[in-house]
Amino acid sequence: MLFRSHLPVLTRLSICSGVVDDSCSLSLSLGIFPKLTVFKINGVKELEELSISILEGDLTSLRELDLSNNPNLETIELPPLVLGFCVISGCSKLRSLALTHSSVEKLRIFKCPELMVKREILPSKLCELAIGHSKQLTPQVEWGLQSQTSLTKLAINGGCEDMELFPKECLLPSSLTSLKIMDLPNLKSLDNGGVSTTHLSSIVRDH
């Protein structure tokens, strides 16, 4: 499915179950939605590939991206974006995601068991990161979290089945003020050597 119509005043776009018909892919250019601030794709079972592009010189107002409960979505291609909020949830076959050229303030990734986070996935200027119930998403030094100097809140909820000790040394940035760890039954201890507790105002651990 390819969007071609120019809709200069559209501010919100939601694509829900059944709208994409039998198409396996969706492509759109943000240039045809210059005032679009919120874009959501929810519950589209047929969708396997999503490609969002923006041509040089095109204006974009997109601030919120929500991709939830698209069980067959495998790849997401995004241009450099400046987002306030991005959530990717319930995409059980998702394997490919790259946000390294984007700026995202709040990122949430839930129930994406096949997605493996590499350094190039994480966006810049990240302030809040929440991950959960995604077995491949175990924070590693290779993620580069320690260089995310804007990161203040980190939440991990479920998944990380092999994680017994958290965090490892030099894993988290000194900017972190809130750390929440929930539903990790194999976690045996928190390692204070992995994060500076001087700046942490809140630590929550809940099995």
C-alpha cells in the first residue's frame, strides 16, 4: 500500500485492522503530511514491512509514533526523525529497527521477542527508555547506554531471562535518576558498581 495523496492539514493518522487490505507492505512519505504530528498503526495483521521516508527539503511535524499489535511486522525503515514519543509493542516477528539517526525523547519497546537491540538502534537525546517482555532485550554495554547523557529514566519489565546481575560496570550513564526493574525472577542482585547511585532518586525492584 502506497500513500500518494497530499493532505496538508492532516494532523493525526491512524491505520487499524483491515485498512491495509491484503497488502504486506506499507510505504509513505511524510512530505505529503507536513502537519502530521501523530501516526499510529495498530492491529494490522497483514502488515510485514513498513517504510517511512522524507525527501530532502520536506517539512515534517511528526512527534508521536505508535506501532502496536502488528504480529507479522518484520522490518521498519524510518528516516531521521525528531520524536517526543515512540512506542513499538506487540510486534512478535519484528527483527529490524534502526533509530540511530533519529532523536527520540521517550522510547518504549514491549513484547517484541525477536528484536535484538544493537547500538545503531538507539536514538540520540533519549530521556526515557522502557523495555519489557522481549527476551532478546537484555541491556549490554554494546548498546551505548553509558553515552546517552540525556537518559534519566530506565525501566525493564519482564524478559531478560538470563540476567542474574544488573547492571554491569559502566553500563548506565551518570545522568540516570530513576531505575525500575520488574518481573525478572532470575535476577539475584543489583550491582552498585554498574551505576552511580549519587544521582539516583528512585530505584524500584519488584519480582
